[in-house]
Amino acid sequence: MRLKVDKITVKLGSSEILKDLTIEAKKGDFIALLGPNGSGKSTLLRTIFGIIKPLKGVVFFDGKEEEKGYLPQETADTNLRVIEVVLLGRTPYLGRIKSPKEKDFEIAMDALRSVGMENFADRKFSELSGGEKQKVLLARLFAQEPKILLLDEPTAHLDISAQLEIMRIIKELAGDRIVIVALHDINLAISFANCILMIKDGRIAYAGSPRNVITEESIKEVFGVEVSVKRHGQIYVIPKIKSSINGRRVHVICGGGSGKELLHLLSTEGYSVSAGVLNALDSDWEIVSEIGGMIVDAPPFSEISEDAHQRNLEAIKNSEAVILADLSIGRGNLKNLISAKYASELGKLIVVDKTPFEERNFVGQEAEKIYSEILKNATVVKSEGDALNALRKLLSR
Amino acid sequence: MKIPLLLILNLAVVLLSISVGSSHYGFDEVYQILQGIADETTKAIILDYRLPRLILAMIVGASLSASGCSLQALFRNPLAEPYVLGIASGASMGAILSVILGFGVFGRILLAFFSAIMTAYLVFFIGSTRKFRDQSYAILLAGIAIASFLSGLNSLLLYLHSQSLHLVIFWLMGSFSNPQWEEVYFSLPFLIIGLSFLLATSWNLNALLLGDEHAKAVGINVDRYRAELIFFTSLLTSTAVAVSGVIGFVGIIIPHTVRLLIGEEHRQLLPATILLSTAFMPLVDVFARISSSGEIPVGAITAILGGPFFLYLLMRRGL
């Protein structure tokens, strides 16, 4: 089984929606279409299905027309019963006077069972939740016994758990069918698709496996937004929130959750935050990612390398103030203490000293000595709130 | 299960309708006719007056309610009905013109029919221009606009030709008071053609309920079906208007009542709607002819019933 979309150009009204676009898909392919609104995802699906005829080019599919299954994005509400909705999937197989037979009912019930909705057969469609409705529509799609599934944003308007459930059902029931699904959630696409097509202005901008296609550059180009793409095992994309209202740059030396409160406070106050050195996936690392701060990071659970240390010093040099959080010091992050000392020498260090240092020092005298030197040249405070006050004072100098 | 019940109801209404009227002729006379021993006057009243009147009422009821039911599905709008498409105003215009021009019954029917179907297509043509994003709404709004335009023209025509006012006004109000077998012969074939189409394609209406895209997704040629449906519902509606004048709200009251009772599956909904209306319409007509010494126009009764029902639907849906 094969699908080939060969150099199609689609015009709606006077504007070209798709331009000379080519796609090939074979058995078992799970393709996600990504692109901003109006990029042509829906038009592509509708053209493959056959609702729209391309101006140029052809859609080649080596199966019957009724083996193309298409799930539109928008669904009107109806008081039809669930089973009646699912039976509509049998339409292509009914005769001229469309009247479903016993076999059609069985297939429809099987389809309902496969999405776990068999107990809803007699309920009114309009009374179901968004996720349940979408499952019923998937059952409608599978009752049609398609070889290729064309799904237009099947997770739109759903909450996160319903989104995941719908995608799981699609993945599970798809088997070796061709699946082409338009999605707006990049992370959902990465988790479920084995191929991603990024569409921009009616053209395919990037195509390939999620790992190859999803980069900060490709997303910037196609969606026009700044994101950070994290590649620790699973790839995922986090938007960078630019909240630096007051624009003052503050560097936080933290780790292991010690910076949690500080980072949030700084972010809400509108400071442009950077932090480091942090091990990737450390809880503080995740917070900085969330608030869109710059991170000097090291691989998970490893000692700070000289390279990371140098980058940290660079970040300290570029910030207007540095806060040393109430963090524990071990062999792995001893260099962070040295960085703090550097900041104190520059006269821009604030130290949050809540827990007695000996309780959080796992290195011994060496750390003790550096810490006492740091304290001499720094503003020492006892809480995160005080740190913020001290920060204001420091910056107003 | 519901269908046999409705058939029994129809049978009862048939018996009632040919046995009740302003004259004293009742069940006994009907029985005499069945036995073949009735006199000429009895035959004339029952066979040439009440029977065609009953059949016309059934034809009109079935035409309007089946059209309303289908149009509500097509437009996914509970307030859609034949009259909203402007067909009534078109037909009225044809009828007024025919009276002014001095045409007979047959000419009036033809001109009303012609003018109605032209109006329906004008509405459809304007409403389905590519300019509009939501064509279902565009067609309804075009219908309302053209209907009010034509009503204005109708008033103007009536004003300019006030001598024929009485005839036309009574016709406009909608009634079965002058039944003729000729009208039955003329309208019955159209009814059969129109209803056959709607019943045979009722499955498509189910698919349309989810949206045009979903109907296309299961392989229905929506654009063609919409054009066909508008043609056949126009045919049915203009037939009804041509023989009975303006009888509003039947296309809303009956389909919605049946929907509440048996749900929205059109292979059941449509036949049940038709059978309820073939009982309802003659019943209203019986009420119209026995409730006063003269005749209350049927259109007035349906409007009095329909207005509040319309509001009830509005409130229930919380539009």
C-alpha cells in the first residue's frame, strides 16, 4: 500500500494554498503535519482525501476511494445516538437506498468496542464530553475500514489527558495503516509520529524523523517563535517566555531545588534570569527552562566541567547581580562556590544563608574556607524575600 | 413501533374529517356512501367537498413538514423551514399576479409554483456565492432578505389593485375552504416525487448533522445533494403554497415534536414526521371549519400555535 502526493498545487479562490508539494507514504507510516494556522495542513489532508482537486499534480493511492478515512477538525453537535454516528462510517458500503444491514451494525459495534465506548452506544452524541465525542468519531472512522487515516487536529479543544488518550487510540488501532495527522502540539507530534512534515506557506519546509526535524532553528523558521529544544532521551520543546520587563540581568547559582523560590520571584518581578551551573533535569534546571531563563548546564549527575565553569564565569560577568542560593556543596558542584567567590570579588554578590553552612557542606575545610571568604565581600541575607530587597538596593547603586 | 400508532391516528383523523363539518352530514352518510345507497347531495358534500379537502390538507401537511424536517438537517438550524427560504413570498407574488391578470385556478397554481421555485433558486444562488464562509447561514439570511423584499412588493401590488384584494387576502391567509379535485390531481404527483426523494436519501441527512465536512468524509457529494434537496423541498413547498396559500410553522412544529419523541435518526424521523402531519393538518382544518359559523383560516391557527412553539424552541436552546 502506498500513497504518493506528486507535485500538487492547490488554489482556493485566488490564493495558492499548496505549492508544488510532494509526499510519499507507505504502510505503517505515522506522519505528523506541523505548521502554523493557515499553512495548508487542512488543505493538504482534504486534497489527499479528494474533497479538493489540485490545480496541478496528482494524488496517487493504490487502494479504493472508500479506503481513505478522513476525520475533519470541526464537528457539529447532534442528538443522533452514538451508534447512529458510528454507522455513518458504513455509508460508502451501503447501497443506493442507504440502509445498514446486520453486518454493518456488528462492524459499528466492534469499532465502538475498540475505542472503549461500547457502553455508550445508545447515548446521545451531544451529551458526551469532548474526548468521548472524539472517540466516537474515531470509531466512525474505523467502521469505514480505511487503509489510510487522514486526521485533522483530532486533539484540538481537548484537555491534556484526553489528547494523550486520543493519540494513543489512534496509534494503537492504526496498525500498518498509513496515518497522516495534522497537529498543533509539537510535543504530541514528537511522541507519536515517526515522521514529521513541517509545512510553511504551502510548502514542506522540513521533513524527516522528529529527532532530525525538530530543532530550535526549524521551529523558529516555521512558527516564528523562540523555543528551547531539549534532547535528554525524549526530545521536547519548551517555549521561551520573554518576561524581562525591567531588563536587569541576574544570575543565580543554585541547584537541587535551592533556587526554586528565588527563580520564581525573580521571574515574576521581571528580571532577566540566568542560572548555572546546573545539571540537566535538576529541579532548578526545569524551573529555569520554564521561565525561559538562560542556563549554563552540565550533563545529568556529573561533575562540573572546566568548560561549563568558564561559561558560568562568563554569565556572571555579564550579569548585573549574582545570587548564591542556599545550596548544598559537594565535590560535583564545588566549582559553583568558586564562581560565587568570583562574583563577590566583582562586588555584586548576594548570599542567601538560611541553613548553617556546615549542614550543607559535604566537601569539608576547602569549601568552608572559600565560603567564609565569600561572606566577607557579599550582602548576606536570611531569606529569599530579603534577597530581593538586597538586590533592589544593589542595583540602585 | 411508533409508525403503526401514527397510522391508526391517521385513520381516525380521516374518519373524523369526512364525517364532521358545518352541514349535518356525519358517520351515517359516510356509511351510506360505502354501501352505495347515498343520494347525490350526500355524495357531493362528502366525495366532492370533504374528501378532496381532507386529501389536500394531508398533502400540504406532508409537504411542509417533510421539507421543514429536511431543511433543518441541511442547515443544522432548528428554525429553518420552507418559508424561511422565501418560497412563500415568491408563491404569494405569483398568486397575486395571477388574480390581477384574471387567471383561473390552474393558472394561479402554475404561476405561484413558477414564481416560488424561481425565488428558491435566487435565494440559493445568492446564498451559495463563494463570498460567504458559512453557506448554511448565508442561504437562510438571503431567504429572509428576499422574503421581506417580496412581501413589500406584494403589498404594493395589492395596494395598486385593491379591487382584487379580498380574493387574494383570503388565499394568503391559507385555507382549504375551496377544495377541488383538480388541485389534488395537480399536487399529488409532485408530493409523491418530492417525498420519494427525501425518504430515499434520508441517510444523507444523518451525515449532514455532524457537518458538511463529515458528510463529505463518508462519501456524500454534499454540494450536489444540497442543490437536489433545495429543488425537491421547493417543489413540495410551492405545491403546498399553490393549493392552500400561506400556512406557516407546520414545518417547524411537526418535525420538532417528532424529534423530541423519537430522536434525530432521519430514516425514522422523516416518515414519522410525515405521518404526524397528515393527521395534524386535517385536524386543524376540522377545527377551522367547525369552530365558528364561518371559517377561520388554517394559516391563522397554525401561526397562533406556531409562534409560541417557535419561542419555546428559542428559549430551550438558549440561543
